[in-house]
Amino acid sequence: MSARMFDETGITSRLAARGIVPDARQREAIAALCALPDSSANRVESRYQGVYCHGLPGRGKSLVVDTAFELANCRKRRLHFHEFLREMNRRLVNEPRGDDRLGSVSNQWLDGIQLLCFDEFHVHDIADAFLMARFLDTAINLRTRIMLTSNYAPDGLLSDPEFHERFAPTIEQIKRYFRVIHFDGARDYRFGGEQHETPRSFAPLDAAAGHALREIFLRYESSGALESTKISAAGRPLAARAVGAALLWADFETLCVASRSHLDYLDLAERWHGLIVDNIHTEWLTNAHTLQRLVWLVDILYDRKRALFMASDKPIHAALCGLEGAHDLSRTLSRLAEMQSRAYRSALDEAPDAFAPGPSER
């Protein structure tokens, strides 16, 4: 029998060390992961090449998958879906013309990878669907083991009725080669945690909020430089209130009301350990494009374990509840709750005194 990629005792012990006792669905996911043979196994031995964990936000999907991924002793890679799309598109630009450029790039991308983890897998756009269909087909043929977490059941991917049928073959492939597990618990574990010792969210937009944000910036920036400047985000100018080695301080209007993409936020998350988002006027959130940009921003900062400080005219959670017009808003609410709690350990929390100004951060 082939070796397994995961050890159930190791995963449960790691969770226990964090004070977590897996619930029924988490145990089911752990068992499914541990049933996966290593990538050298013959496909006949196991029908499944991956595990697809889906359900509402905060039900413990990423917790189990990330813990298993940390312990897997193989050539592996974990990344957020936005990061994957950016990398694939960059490779496609440089790929010579041919009959199957997507297949060629997918093979290059997967070369040497035995285990792949996608967090917050989703397909909302037909162009992304086309790319992902070819990529998954390549990964399955290469017998790459894959772990996916998603807020969507496979049948809920690319829900737009105009395009859904075109993605149906890939959905059937997912259901054939992945063990699909529905995390259906009633509780969102990200809510109800003890608040962080340093408040992360301020309302209304008054002198007290301004003073609090200034104190936060100066706590991490030894230079104490509080000067407006312009930086570049994914090659485009962005006005900032202050720029330090650890923190970027900018207005919401510049970050999310202006036309920007997830590429901008990936760039910012790679260069700073936290963002201060100031002057959020919650009436702007009724615009679908602005709301979607906030969802992207929170997703990317959360995935990179970046700190997020926000100042708004009204409490941000209450303003977001009940809004429509953006994909995955429920996940944003869940993640914001965790990002304001003591349980969320950002890059600033891990090394609060390790920052010094440097030209590479500017």
C-alpha cells in the first residue's frame, strides 16, 4: 500500500495544542484527507485525488485544511485564488503561441508540486472558469493532490445562468475526483472572540478616531513620518496619508471607491504588514463596485495575515449587514470579526518592534 500524505493523529494533536476539538464535519474532512494516497500511487487505488470542503464562512474549513497542509511532508504549495489568477495570467502573457497555451502553462505551474491547496475557491467569471477548467484537468491527469475550501458547493460555482452550463463538465469532474464535504455547522467560530487589546475599528469619524489612528501608526513607525505622499500599487499611483516600513495609511476613497482591482491589494499586502483605512463613509458601500473592492481587500489582507485598522462614520459591521451587490460578503463579515479579535495574529503582532524605515518599503 502506498504511503499517505497525512497523519490523522498528527492533525488532531496539532489542533488540540490550540485548544480545538474537531466537530463532526472537521473529523470527516480530516479522515478524507488522510485517505488520500501520495502522488505516486496508482489512481485505481483511490477514486479521489482531493478534498473539497465547502460551507458558510467561519465553520472551520480553512482551519483543518491549513493545519493538514502545515504537516504534509511533500512538495506543496498553498495560495489564495486571487494570487493564483495573477500568476497564471502573468505566465500566459509570456507563453509562446500554440494550440494549448493554458495546458502548457498549467503543466509548468504544477511541475514538481505534489500537494496544492486553494483557499476560498470560487468561480464567478467565465474567463476564470475557462482557465480553471483546463488547470484542474491538467492537475487531475498529473495526479496532483488538491485541497480546496469554498463558500460554494460545486454546483454553485459560476452561478450565472448564462454561463453555468459551460462549466458543468468541470463541476462533474470535481464531484468525481474530489471528496466533497459540506461544513454545515450553525456556528461561525470567528464571532464572539475576545477583542484585540488594540482596537481595530473606530466610529464615528471624529477627533478621537483620528488621534487613535495616529497613535497606532506611530507605535509601529520609529521614523514618526506623518506626511502625505504618493506610492505605486500594481503600477498605478495611489495617494497615501502616511507611509512607513510596517503600515500604510490611506483613505477608503482612494483604496476602494476609485477604480482598483485585486492586483492592487495583492501588491499592498506584499509590501506592508498592515493597512490603516481611513474616512470610510458607509453610504459608499451601497455601490456594488466599491463593496466588491472592499471584499477583495479584506480577503487578501486576511489571507496574508495583515493587520487592518478602519475608521468609519458608522460602525462598519452594522453598515455591511444586509447589503447586496458583492460576491462573498458574508465571508467579509466573518473575517472582519476575526481580524478584530485577540485570536487573529497578524504580522504586526508577531514582530511589533522589528520594523525600521527602508527604501524597499516605500
